[in-house]
Amino acid sequence: MKDSFPFPVARIGLIGGGQLGRMMVKAAKRLGCTCVVLDPYPGSPAGQVAGHQIIGGYHDPAKLRELAESCDVVTYELENIDTETLIQLEREGHRINPAPALLSILQDKLTQKEFLKASGIPTADFIEMPEPALQAFESFGFPLVQKARRGGYDGRGVSVMQQADDFENHLPVPSLVEHFVDAKKELAVMVARNAEGQCIAYPTVEMCFRAGENVLDLLLCPAAVNEDIAIAAEALAERTIEALQGVGVFGVEMFLTQDNQLLVNEIAPRTHNSGHHTIEACITDQFEQHLRAVLGLPLGATHLLSPAAMINLLGASDASGRPVIKGMAAALAIDGVCLHLYGKAEVTPYRKMGHVTVLDRDLDVAQSKAEQVRDLIQITGEQHP
Ligand code: ADP
């Protein structure tokens, strides 16, 4: 492992200019790195902080090349990227982490599930569904969940069907179907792994979703599960990332079934919404950890310094235009509240505009303060009717 660095410690090329990128750039600057962000929208949340942005799409080979050529290491904050170009750039000697070949497995939900199955990682049974047809769904058996192979996020690209009548809600795209899991809880574990094979999990978190919206509504850490389950979840997440030989930070989402089985739902090859609390609640947050991993540095401590509850701040259901935030002063008056706003120039309904983490020695108190903040803060837009 290298132990001498000139300034800047490294030039980081970051594909994606959203909030995850913004928080990563902040961590990068703290470590003495500089950043270049690739994003199609000028003034993106990450670009604002980096100070240097290439304006271009994630599927634009020339822009991806420009980014790689101006940086020491390339990483990303989203999955929907042209991996063929990244694989070619890697062949030419550019350093890209997590590896583009791994990204291409994970960005297709079918190949991701096949990878999990082949690696002996428990996951809901599934079959490929190239052309959705009621008969094929019936022979697989309801209740089921249909998932688009590509392009889904925050529940878009997922259709839950309890019975044959729900077939009218099917997604008319190449997909997979899997058995509906009657989950007691949804858990997530962030895992970091570096090129030397050092692999560390963060404490298991519990994710609560708002019915029908599929955007993470409330995150609690530690998860309210017994210690054996939390330890098993962390071990399963580490095993998953070791099987992938991943380098970087990864989010591993899981179901805890009614009979206490853990099933891996999905792997994100990047920092993740379920790790936002680590900024305040851990010595090394997920963003710094990701940078340490992709730069070949030792990983930092992941244990929890304080229980934490986190909520996303979403645009109001009818919001549009320049964001207007109400209730901020009242929220900040509550002890233990840490507010993050992402600097997005426009609000749309349910868009992630920021998040709040609340720390408290008592997790129930942290949760009730977080819920209070959720009611206090409203993000509407100047064009709000
Ligand atoms: P996305 O990539 O859009 O986040 P996910 O695969 O994570 O999609 O699914 C979104 C949500 O849909 C999950 O958090 C969970 O609530 C629900 N879901 C997904 N798969 C299943 C399943 N097999 N059984 C029950 N619920 C599921």
C-alpha cells in the first residue's frame, strides 16, 4: 500500500452529480483530493461543491473518456452508465472502481439475481420473464413481484402483484419475476471493501418505506432486531461483497422474513441512502470510506457512536419550480438535528431535496424527533399553486 502522496492526494473523477456525489466530494476535499464531476445538468449538486464539472451524459463515450483522462481514479454515484466504454477505458489502464464488469452485472436485475444464486447468497426465487404473459405469471405463482431488468430506481420498475387480476399493472418490458416476500422488516447493510481484500460492514439499519411510494421514509440505526440477526445480516452483506470481489462501498438491501430468514434483495455498487446517518453517527462515514477503498487506503472504523434516525426531505406532492423550504428554523431548534440540503435548483413532487439525521442516546427519542422534523419541514416550489 502506497504511503506517500503529492498534492492533490488524488484527482477523483465522479460520474453523476446528485446528492450522493455531493457528499462524496465534500469528503474528498477533506482528504485533500480534487474532484471532477460528469453530469448533464450544469450546476449539479456535486458539481457546485467540486467546482469543476464536465457537462455530459453518463452514456457519452467521449465525455467518459475526457473524465478518465483528467483524473487518477474514476468512480460513480449511480448505476445507469455506459459500462462498455468504462470497460474499454479500464483496459487502456485507467483506474475505475468499483470495476465496470461488476457494474454491468449489477445494473441488470436479472444478471444480479443470477449472480446471487450462483454465489449461494440467499435471495427470493425468480425466473426470467422476457415477455410478460399472464399464463407465465400464473404458472410461476402469485403473489409475485415483477422487476424491469434495467433502469429502475426507488421502486420505479417494480410491480407487486397479489393475484392474477393485478396483471393489468404489469411492466411491458424485459424483466424477471420473483416470489413476493412477506417481510417482517427491510434491513440494509453498508459494506466497504478495498483492493487488498479488507472488508468491513457498518451496523445493520432498518428501512421503513412510505406505502405506495417506495422512497426510503425513515431509517433507524441500530435496527430493532436481536443481536444475532444484526450480526448475521452484516456477515451476509460482507459475504455478498466478497463474492463480487467489489472495491468501494456497497449497499446491500435485505428482507427479514417472518421466520427470521435473511434474503438479499438488491446490491447497490455505490454509497446509498441507507448510509447517510454514518456522516454523524460513525467515525468514518460511507463517503470517506468509499474514497479510502477506491484509493487503496486502509478502511476506517464503522461502529456506531450514537443511535441515529434519518428521514429524507422530499418535494411536496404538488411542488414545482425553485424550492422554498418552510419550517427549517423550527427543525433546527430541536437538539440533535443535523440538516443536509442538496442545493437542487428545482423541486418536483417527491424529489429528494435533502435529509435530516437525528442523534440521540435513545433511538426512540431520535425517531420521534425525526418524525417531528418531517412534519415541520415542507419543501414546496415558487410555482406552487
Ligand atoms: P429499486 O431498485 O427500485 O429500489 P427494489 O428491488 O429495491 O427496487 O424494490 C423496491 C421495493 O419493493 C423494496 O424495497 C420492497 O419494499 C419491495 N419489494 C421488492 N421485491 C420484493 C419482493 N420480492 N417481495 C416483497 N416486496 C418486494
